[in-house]
Amino acid sequence: MANQFFMPHTALDNLRNWITADDPRVALLGVITVAVVAGLLVGALFGGLGPVVAIGLMGAGTVGILMLRSTQVSLAVLIALICLLPYGALPFKIGFRPTFLDIALVALFGVWGLRLISGQQRQFIISPVGGWILAFQGWVIFIFIFGLRYGGLNVTVARNVLEVLLSVSLFFMVINQVQTIEHLEQISRFIILAGSGAAVLGIFFYVIPANIAIQLLMLLRVFQYPTEGILRYIEDDPTQPMRAIATSIDPNALGGLMVFLTIITVSHLLAPRPIMARRYLWVSALLMSLTLYLTFSRGSLLGVIAGLTVMGLLRYRKLIVLLIMLAALVVVLPQTQFYVQRLIEGLQGKDLATQMRFGEYQDAFELIARYPLTGVGFFGTPDIDLYVGVSSVYLLLAQQMGLVGAGLYLLCSVGYLVTVATTLYRLPAPHHLETPLLAYGLAILGAMVGGVFDHFYFNLTFIHIATLYWLTMGLGMVSILLVKKVYPTDSI
């Protein structure tokens, strides 16, 4: 499938003809004009915005042009933003401050829309779970409108809901645009590389002195990053161990990110034919595992353990042995005793964080009991004795969109996992499409397990995690559709 879309070149052709004209005087005039205009624009940028912002804008402009010419580049930029600069926003207003993630999503759907309009793509693939996803999106829109009865229109919330809808729609964009094994492997490589970068940042900001880490992270304020409470500690107590954050602000959000990245990387590491040198995959997997550990995110850890355990049971028995050995090391090493203690206290419900979650769960159940079918929407609760917010994606969905919304979300995810499992069962082993099926199937399983204890996987504040969720599901469905191309249903 071609990865370019048609762009009119009349203006560029006229400019090229001008500066390469046969008459040297005409050509010289063209070159001088281009140089003067370029000099004025660059000078205005540097003089008005400063060198750092100006260079950033010029780089962003170059990347933007490439994104408008290729969905592969757009996806690569989107993945880089999710992993490395998830909350970055424009340093100036255009009525509001769109995030870089917003711009990347709009560019992606803009490219796809132009391909549809120009006739370069004449079909729209739904996939086996696409109907449920469309129903879920429809319910989100309904609840957004329905929730207006409980509060006036909030522009920020409306924008966040639109971002979520775009994130969910990414599933359809991916399965319609990524249609070859080569493209799928390119994206997989970039996910691993960008994830390794996020892991390096997480470890780097953790091990350097706290004051230097704060100074470096403060540089991100130009992109609307917070300037207070930058470093995070267990139970927000500076006397407790620090938690890794990278550029994700919240350590649990970084942990949620690592759920996807670690499972995807380990799957490719164990593949019979890895998509990159195995030694690099080992390094990436170790970096991500260490970063996950340093976040002290117990829900994310359980998600990764669940995904890797199922991977070992399905295909790689040696992985089970490795997980047991790692668990034994964590239990006996003196350096990890605090972590083990935290896990035990969490399971027993003794630590403050877990007790607070139990309180959140109780309040969530009370709100859901009052508004079981539709929830209260995205604008807050009409009852002053209740609030919206709980550390579980399923309870949060039930609070905001009722049991119907939470049920549709689960149907999309469970239906996807069943489709992955069925395809794996029918696929002749070993097969090179087995690896992405395991990677993108079990990454969703890990996120679903982690979602029992964390709310990042569908949260209006953490759009990048929701975006990665549906991107991962889309890439897994691409693998399924590629299997069906190679092996029609009747032959497997």
C-alpha cells in the first residue's frame, strides 16, 4: 500500500522553475527573493520568540510536513510523544493551547481523510470488534450530551472528550492504514525504541541528585509542564523512597505506560526471528523492567506479571522459570525488601494508599448504585456528598458512563482478546505473525489487569495512555487481519 498521499505541487513547481530558469538574471532574482524571504522569516522567529523556541518551531514545522506526507511518520511521531513528551503543549495560545499529542492525532486523521477523499483508499475496514467499538464511541457521545444536565458546558472537558474519541478512533485508522507486515514491524521497532527512551529518562531522573532533576524537569515549563511538586514519593512523603516519573509527571502513569512497553518488548525479545538485534532487545527489556520497579506501581507490576505469565504458558515455558527466578531474587535481596513489604501491605490492605483506595471504591459503588445505567457524565456529580474519581478504570467508567459504558468497554477488550486467542490457536506454529499477536494481545491483557487498580487506561486527564491502549489494540487487530489474508478462515 502506498504510504504517500497526493499534494498539489503547482506552487513548488513554479518556484523551482523560477530559480532554475534559463535566463541567469531571472534565476538570480529568484534565488535572492527566496533567500531574503527565508532570512526575514528566520530572523522574525529568532527575534520574536528566542532561539530555543524558534529552533523548536522550525524542527516542528519540518516534522509536520513529513507527517502530512506519511502515516508511518505520523504514527512514529505520535508514539514518540506518548512515551517522551505526553503532556507537552504549544508554548503559545491559538485561542487555547493544544498539546503536541492533539496536533499529532489531528495530522494522522487529516492524512487519512485526504486519502479517503482523493480515492487512494476505497474501503473502510471495520474488523471483528469494530462494531462494539463504534457502539462504545456512540455511548461516549450520548453520555457527554446527557451529562450536560448535571452541569454547564465546560470547554476543557469537551476538548478532553473529543481527544478520547480521537484516541478510540485510532483503532480504525491503524487497521485501515497499516496493512503490511513490513509496516507493522517498523511501528513495533519504534515503539520499543521510544519506550527505551522513556525508560532511560525514568532511571536518569531517579538516580541523579534531586535538585538537578528538578532543574532539568523545570525546563519543560515552556511546554506547560508543572513547576511545583515535580518529584514524587511514596504516599507523597519525602522521607519515603522516591518514585520514577520520567516525563510522565505521575509515577503510576509511567507504570501504566511500562505495562504496554515491557510486554511488547519481551514478546519480541523471545521471538524466533526478532525484529532487531536480540542484545538490544535485552537492554530495552531490562531498562523497562527497572523503570517499572522504580515507579513502585503495584497495579502496573501485577499487569505485567499477568501478561508475561500468560505468554509463558502459551508459548515460552522458559519465561515462567525466569519470572520465578526474578521473584525469588526480589524476595531475598536486601535492596528489595522495602518493595516486598509494600506489596505485602498492599495485599493485606494495611498501607495508607490501599486504605484510601478502599474508601474510593466504597464511594464509587455508592455513586454507581444511584446512577447505575448512565452514570453522571463527565462534568461532575449532581450530589454534593459524592464525587467522581476512583483508582480503577472500570469503576471510573461506571461512575461516568454507567454500567452500560463500562460493559461496552469490557466487551471491546474481551472480544479483542478472544479474537487474538482464536487466531493464535489456529495459526500454524511457529509463524512470524505469532509475535505481534502475543505482543499486542497480552499488552491489552496486562492493561486490563492493571486497570483494576489504576484509572489511566480511560481517563480524560491521561489521554496518552488511552491513546496507547487503542493504538495497541489496533496493531493487534492488524496482525489478525494479516493472518486472515495469508490463511483464509477455511484453511486454518
